[in-house]
Amino acid sequence: MKIADYHLHSQFSRDGMQTMDDACNKAIQLGISELCFTDHLEFADNYWVDYPEYRRSIEVAQMKFQKELTIKVGLEIGFDKKAQQQIKEYLEGKDFDFLIGSLHWIDEVDLFNGEFFRGKRVQDAIREYFQALQERISLFDFSVLGHITLFKRFFERLKVSPSDFDWSNYDGLLQAILQDLIDQGKGIELNTRVPLIDLDFRILRLYKKLGGEIVTLGSDAHHFRSMHTMKEGFQALQDAGFRYYCVFEHRKPQFIVIDDES
């Protein structure tokens, strides 16, 4: 089966710890046949990719690895209400295959430094996170919504476990988010950077029930040692009833059959 990793960071991301060559060589080693670089565009953090240099580097990699890999051009764009016009202007006239919309900051608060959770019950912070997602998914045109369950990465630091939560309490919000995505022709990402939890499976089932079809898989690797074949992700898609997952070309989804050997 064709394996495609659609969330990878390189030296063009501030937190990237691998070159494009590193990622491509690791992909070949793992049997991955297609990948998409999705380096950061994060105006909230005053960071954006040097597009001409980024494009040139990807084209060099495309030529170098053309016999082994299909390499696509993407971005991971951070939602930012204040930067809506800047994002639009940055994207104008540029040819990307794929865009991830992700929430890393909420009202100038960085989700990764712990401040967002300070002084709140974790379940309330999660609700605020979903509400912020819902408010932002119409800010610009992207392909898929990235790492919907991002907050699970902080559970160990917060000394909580996925089993501490009744995820059904968020069904209303999740249904609204997923329906908005479907109505806008956008999809979701199944992010496999950390192990999946019950909520990930719940989201997949709900998205499928609502008629959603566009799902990509991404390792979200910032270092080639974190790349993997995403076997858990393919199995999760099958368990939720999906027979296909997606790759993109010039912003258009293409559906790839998930076979039983995944």
C-alpha cells in the first residue's frame, strides 16, 4: 500500500531538527513513497517561511529523490485572528499542494509553554481550546485541520490521563467543528506524533458519521528519528470505517485505498 506522510518539518521550521535530505532518506528506509513538507507559518510567533528558498530546496529534493519519492509542497499555518490579512497576502500567488490549519496560540498565549492551562480545570481548558478552533476555522482556506487533540501532549505535565475525562461532554462542539469543515470542503488530519487516545477514535467515527471523507495522516516529525509508518493511524481509519485516506496535489485531494496489509 502507498504510505504518505503529510506532516513533516525541516530546517525551514524554527523547531525543525532535520534537513529535507534527512527526512527523505528516512522515508525511503521506512517504505514511505510520498511525503509533504509542512513547515511553519506562525505570525503569532513572528515566524514565516522564506518561500523562494523553501520552494527551491523542495525542488532540489524532488529531483534528487525522484525515483524513490513523491515530494509535495505544504505549510502548517497557525490560526491567528490578527494575522488574517497577512496570511492571505503570504499565500497569494504561491503554488502549494497542501495546507494544514493548526492552533498553537490562543489570544497571544502559547499553548506549548503551559500558560493556557494555568489556573483552569483541564476539562475547561480543553473546552476553550475547541471553542477557539471553532471560531478560527473560517479564517483562511486550508486543506485539513491539524492535530485536533493537540492538548493530549501536555497531559503528563498536567498530571492527568485520557481516562480522567468523559469525552462525550465535547460531542456538541466537535460535531459543530467537523460539520463546518465538511461544509467548507476541508478535511482533518490524524496526527500520529504521540499515541492515539479514545478521543481520536471518537473524532474519526463522528467525522465519518457526518459524511466526512478527507483524512490525511502525518507523523508531525521534527527529527527523522520520529518518522514512522503510521501503522496505528491506518488501523484507526479502518476501524472507523474509512476505506481511503488522502494525499493532495495543487490543493486537490486524491483518495488512496487503505488495504489490509497496512
